[in-house]
Amino acid sequence: MAAPGGMDHIALLGNFLPRKCGLATFTTDTYHALTQRYPVLAVDVYAMDDRPGLHDYPPEVTHRIPQNERAAYSEAAQRIAESGAKALWVQHEYGIYGGPAGEYLLALLDRVGIPVIVTLHTILDQPSADERRVMDGLLRRAARVIVMAKKGCEILTRVHDVDPRKLVMVPHGVPDRAYVEPATMKDSFGWADHDVILTFGLLAPNKGIETMIEAMPAIVAAHPQALYVVLGATHPHLVEHEGEAYRDRLKALAADRDVADNVRFVDAFVEHDELLDYLQAADLYVTPYNNPAQITSGTLSYAVGMGKVVISTPYVHASEILADDHGVLVPFGDAAAFAREITRLLGDAAARHALAERAYAHGRTMLWARLAERAMAELASAVATLPHRIPRAAELPPLQPTIAAVERMSDATGMLQHSIFSVPNRHHGYCIDDNARALILMHRVDPLDETTRDKWTSIYAAFLQHAWNPDTRRFRNFMNFDRSWCEDEGSEDSNGRTLWALGVTAREARARKHRDWAISLFNATAGIAFELGSPRAHAFAMLGAAAMLDVEPGHAVARDILARFGEELVALLDTARRPEWQWFEIVLAYDNARLPEAMIRAGQALGRADLLRVGLDTLDWIVARQTSPDGRFRAIGTESFQRPYADPLPFDQQPLEAQATIDACLAAHEVTGDARWAAEAMKAYRWYLGANDLDLPLASGADGGCFDGLMPHGLNQNQGAESILALQLASCAISTLSKRPRLVAEGRAVA
């Protein structure tokens, strides 16, 4: 049978057997119901893993997600996004997803673009602040919300203000098995002479087993052959905390009430068919649960599906499923009431048979096949109503460089780091990284009034000058708004970036006075490069050294920086390289393209083909990993950082990465004449204009602003210095490209 709406591929997220819990059983049964009902449907199972390495998952599990590893949720989201699945069905229960109240699940959902439906296994009437926040986020993301009790709809609309049109009531699924009389099944368990009362499920204090043990003396007095069977292993988390102490306390209680021979504990997590055999062998089934708010019970559903006569406390699910004389309800914790009703039913075969027939008939409406049909109909409907993304109709032309936003973020001290939306945030002060970038921009932006250029060049240069700490022989990085320094020396990367800005200023500053200043400070400070250990600090210093060699071809320190660090990067590459991993480090981080750019510039400046080849090869590798399946630029997401030998994740994408890629590709274009590199630079530049995963422009418009990043759910609306400078420097680079001779693919200039 074909699935509705042409659905041929979905993802299913939850627990899965052999993990021992009710949700694992539910998700496993759901998987089998879907694949049996729709044989051509591909169902990818993403199993939450509370103890990585412990569970031996079957082949049906496509991918396991370590519960408490935040990055694993992003990785799973990417797998789902790239799998071809058309929709995601989430099984939600508190305690199975990582983070406060399971908030890591939201990170996954934010990163998949396909429709999501959610089945809620617990719905809280009085959630905590974290539980409310996470549930609200889950409900916003879900196209449909499946509940298994009508009360769940009422709670969700009242507590979470959910649109009732989102809510769907689908009863818990039950197996399709013919009804049999209990007496025909008892021999296989040695119960032929007993009136069997059964409870099954993972053993835990909230199950009310104590109430039933307290009821047993009165039951045994009327029916001496009564046997209360407690079937199920102790909950794994309880075992982890206290071993089998709880089970031992229950056994002690039975002995104290002199009913030890009438209470039998079966400590096992039984397989599906064996469980149904146990159920069919029972005369009565009891759920003496203590929690009035329990919104669903798989054990109760299975018992009804097998046609069991059920006596239960009136928790939400029991009140609904046993309504209309489908079972018997007694007050919470009322052992006398349990004893009374069980004694009555054991003594009245006609009443038992009548209840069993009604229960079995009700169970036929709850078969797993019916659940699969209802869920697939909702998934198909969610897919059918998904808005279609309209791609941008035409490629926008490059932006004219402007310093409007740079000036907005700057004062007489320098350029402030961060903003709240577009308003400078003075609380976070300044950093040398941004002022070094701003200094470079002043040499490259055109057109610009020379008086304005001189003013801001002097301000940003003064920040770098003041940052130099002769006592530590390092540049400081962070400065408070009151101009007090936050540290005596800045990071290695910030020191390398400062040397880069000084080299570029020495080469490109429009005024001789600024070039002379930069040469002097570079000469006084360049030696610190050899004390830096970070590969990126080395790359930044190499870019500054290459620029300085354009000014002074015989500059010994600059040549030494390029040669020594170039060889060190080659050594790093040789150490980290694998057939599928052609990179300097075993992880990806920020500003990745600066490393191959530095190698290209070193090879160019020193006339070394070996360094140039390494730069081009590694640039080719990183560009491939920054290309989405539809051929657009996709910046290495920040969630990818520090994951050894792992494919990059798509979010959060930052403007810095696009600018670094543009500069590196234009360096490759300059030395090879290959038009492919110009095309890659333009592809990265169009990311700012909206040719990205979300079809959203990061450039804010004519004011020269740039949003701080591309996130799964949209733009980071802040416009900090790093982002603004990345866009403006990228625009300057693309403007320079447009002035180069037009090139054909083979690299020959065309007049």
C-alpha cells in the first residue's frame, strides 16, 4: 500500500529497543507498524542514546544521538536534512533529550527544514520555567502535535496557548492478536490453578505496587488461589541509583502482609510476543499508578488491546480509555477499593467476560496499523501545506563599498566591538582585532574623501600603537569603553592579525606618514611572530610579512616569517592529512581560508612552488567543504569547530568566513590566472546578498551594515564590527576583481 501524498521517506526520532523503557517500545512498535503498513516507505530511525556504547542497536537504527552531547544534535539534523526524508516524526518524553528540560532537541529541530510532527508522551499541567520554555519551542516548530488523550488537547490549549487546529488525538497503538480465554494460556507459566492479576512495566515507585500488595490479604481471604504477578525489570535509572533495593522493599512488604506466596515478581524485560502471552494468561490487569496527570500508558493500552479486564486508578489516560464501561476505576492509593473490585470480578465470571468483550472491541480501534495510517496522513498533510521557498529571481550586483556603518560603530578611541541590532554596545568596549581590520579597510575603500580617510586611519592606527605593551612585548586586545585595558597581552591570533594590518598599512596606506608609521611599528614588533604557536596567528603574520616584502623585498624578518611558518604549516598538513582530509589541522575552526591564502602569498613572495601548491590544494579542499549541495557558498558553521575529522555543520554561518574565502580565492586567481577562482570568490560574495541556505541577504542595505550571522531560524539581527568590516572588505576585494583583465577558464587574459 502506498503512503498518502506520495510520502516515500521519513525520519523517526525517539528511543529504540534494546533500550529498556516504554518510549523505546513505542518507537520500535511505531517503526514496525509503518514499514508493515507501507512496505515501500523508507523510515530512518534516529535513536536517543543515554549510554553511548552500551546498547546494541539493530540495523533499523540509522543513527544514534548521544543524549548529552549538544553537537550531536546538530550533526543529526544535518544527516536528516541531507537524507532526503520529507518529514520528521518526533517522540517526545521528558528525560530522554539533553540539556535543561531537553532543550537540545530544539537545536536539532531548528536545523531541519522539513515538516515536523510530534507525539507528546507526557503533558504537564504545571510545567517548570524550563519545561514551559522548551515545550513552547517544540510546539512552535511542530506542524502537527499528536496526543493520546483528549485531556492533552485541553492542557496544551490552556497552558501553552496552542492553536487547536494543530492538535490531533491518536490513541496509543496496540498489537493485532486474536482474543483467547486466559485459561488456555496459563499452563505455559505454571499458573493453571491460579486466578491471575497482572501488572507489567518497568518497576518504579510511581507505579503504586504497594497499594496492590496492601490489597492482597483481603483478596486472598476470598480467593486463596489469587496470584498477583508483577512483570518487568526495575527501571535502569533506578538500578543505577540504588540497585534492586526497591524490589526488595516490595518483597519485604508482601512477606510482612503474609502474602509472599501470592505475589510473584518476574524480573525481566520480556520480548514483544512473550509479553502478549503473559497478558493473555491474566484474568485481570491492574494499573494502580499514583500520578493523576499521567497522560498515556502503553501498558494500559496493550491490556485493553488484548481484551483484559482492567482495574485502575483514575489517571488521565485510564479515565478516558476505560470510560463507557470499558474497565473499572478506583481511587488513588485505595487498597480496600482494589480489593473490593478484584474480589467481585474474580467471583463473577459473567461480569468478567462482558468487560473483556467490550475492552477487546475497543482495542480493535487502536491497532498499530490504524496509528500508522493516522500519523502518515498528518505527515502528508504537513508536507502538502509546507510553503515553497521562492529562490531569488536574479543575482544582485556587488555593493558599492561604504564606511557608513563603520563610522556608526566608531568614536575617537576606535571601533567598538559589538552592537545591539545596529546600535553600538559600549558595554563590550573595543578590541584590536576589529581596529586592525578597520585600519586595512581605510586603505582599500573607494571612493572616500581623503580628509575622512586620514581621520579614521589615524584613529585606528593610534589604537594599535596604544595597544603595544613594551613590558610584555605583546599587543593588548580588549579595551573597556573607559579606555582601560582588560589585559596585559592579547591572544596569539590578535597579535598575528595586528602584524598583518601593519604590513598592509606599510604597503597600501594612501599617506606617506601612515606608511612610515606602519613600517616602524612592524620592524619593532615583527619578532614576536616567532613566539606565537597558533597556526592562524602564523597565517596572519605571514600575510603581513608578504605585504611588507612588497615594500622592502629584502626585509629579512618578513622573509624568515614566510619561510619558517610556511614550512611549519606544511609539516602540520603532513601530520593531519588523511585521504579524505587535506587540511592543516584535524579540526575546522574560524577564518579557515586564511591558512591557504597565507601559503599562496608565501609561495608567491618567495618564489616557492611547493608552498604555492600546498596553498592551492588546501584551498581547493576547503572550498569544496564550503559548498552546499545546491552549489552555493556555505560558510563552515560555528558548530563545526573543534570536531576532529568531521564534516562541517551548516550553522551558525558568520560573515568572516565568506570574506576570508574571497581573499584566498582572489590570491589564487592572481597567481594562476584561473577564472575558476574568480567564480568561487563571486560565489562567496553572493552569500552576503542572499545566495545562501536561507535565501536571506546579510547585507543590510545602503547603510553598509551586515548582520552577524546566518542561523538555522534566520538572521542574527545584531551588526557587530567584525561582520560590517567583513562585508566592506569583501566589497572592496570584489571591486578590485572587476578591474582586473577578463579571463577565460584556461587563464589567458582577454583584451
